[in-house]
Amino acid sequence: MDQRSIAFVLFDGFQSLDLFGPYEVFQHAHRLTGGYDCRITAPQAGLVRSASGLSVHAPYGVADLDPERIDTVVVAGGDGVDEARHDPALTEWIAATGVSARRVASVCSGVFLLAAAGLLEGRKVTTHWAREQQLMREHPEVVVDCDPIFLRDGRVWTSAGVTAGMDLALALVEDDLGREVAHATAQEMVLFLRRPGTQSQFSVPLWSAQPATDPIRAVVSAIHADPGARHGVAELASHAGLSPRHLQRRFAAELGVGPAAYVEGVRIEAAKRALAESEHPVETIARRYGFGTAETLRRAFHRHLGVAPSDYRDRFRSTREYM
């Protein structure tokens, strides 16, 4: 098998997992097939300090690698990207490589280097949710969608932060070598094969704001304690000791979403766990967590995650079979 040359681009202040996660995916696939030649490059060869202080030796400076010999370039993100994107030698090399390489990819805020190199005009891309507004403001020529964990627009692949880079790398391996090799790689690394690119970056318990007052805390606690219970505005208002109209105003002011949207998000999180961790039928899970029918659950999953409940379960189950 001909080897595909994968160039990982670093800079001072890169996010270490943006490198190590995807790099290990490609290296595991290489051990299985011999299909990759992975090279780490930076503006200059030598030690490159990550944002966490961990240093990595880059054997190559960008001047050492011929852009026309690169199959895929993977650009890491990290706090240092804001300075790195003003390095003309680096951005010019990425621009040249982006023209000749078969694929261009970024992890997290590495997308800013692709944009600085002029590779994203008219493209639809993603990045870490915390960088969404900056990317939209500074690069209006780019179509930004920070809900998916990774996106493909033609030959340009972009991902959200940190572990999403591993999902992106698995997708690239599958694109190159097929599902069986990607599956075996995920099995060896004990990864899910694979979270779909359309899966949302956001998780209700993790990303939603926290209530600031006791009445709204009581409502949130009741929702999480039993997601499948009746959680209409009237029932929630009784938990808070407020009128329904007052509850809706207070809830939206403190959490940034209305009660109904919050309830649906919590129910989806509960259904996701049940799908991944149990063998209960989809219909049973839909009833247990307040959706009523499997069709209602399916519509909610498509609206929030871009996948059907059965597909979500299959992707998680596929790796568990090999553990």
C-alpha cells in the first residue's frame, strides 16, 4: 500500500491533545495497514511548547517539507494560534500545501490558521464553541456552524476542540482505508466508532448556565431527578412557588432558555445514556423519559443531534462489542 503523508502543524502555544489525539489515531491505523507516514512540523524544527507547558520535538520546519508531497495537512489549535496566524512563513506554507494536498484539516482553533491562509472562503466550518463569535467576526467570508463536532466541506475538514479531533481523525481514516480499519483502530484505542460529525458539541448538564436563585434551583433539581415526569409550566411553577408567567421570565433570565427547551434537553441527555448503556427498546426509552412515542423521540434527536436514536445506539454499541 502506498503511504499517505500526513503533516501535523504545530506552533508555540498549541493544544497538546489537538496533536496527540489525531496523531495516535493515524499511527494506530498505520500499524494495522502501513498506510501512513506521519510527520510533525512547526515554523522551525525543534522543541515546540504547548499551551500546558508540555514541549514536543518537531523534526521538521515548514521549509523542510515540500507542500506537493503532502497528502493531508492537520493543523492543531490552541491559545497560540492568535499569534501563529500572523507568521507569514507558516501561513504561506499552509496556503501552498492547501492548494496541492488532497485534504486540509484543522482541530479546534486551528481553523484560524486555515482562514489566515485563505483556504476557507465560502466553506462551511466548525470550531470550538467558545471561538464561534470570533471566527464569524474576523472571517465573514466563512460559513460558521459550531454545533457539529466536525464538518466536511469538500476537501476541507474541521472539528471542534480536543477529543473531537480524534473523531475527525477516525473519519479521515475511514475515508482512506474503509470502515473495517477505522473500526479496528477505534477498538484498539477504546474509542467510540464513531461519534457522527453532526452530533452536537453541547450537553445540557455541562453547558447550560446554573440557576442563581433557590426557586429556579428547585425547578432544575426536579427536572433532573425525574426527566420523564410531567414538567409542564404549571407543574414547574408549583416547585418554584411562582406563577407560571413569573417562572417563565425568571427561568429564561437565569438559564438563557425557557423551561420547555430545558426539559427537552435534559430528557435527550437521559435518553442518550439509556440508549448507550441499556438494551431497552427505543419505544420504552421514549415513554420513560417523557417523549411519549418513539417517533417523538426520533424527531427530537434529529433536531438536536442530527441522528436517529437507533443510529446513536449503534455507534456506541459497535465499539462495546469489542471490549
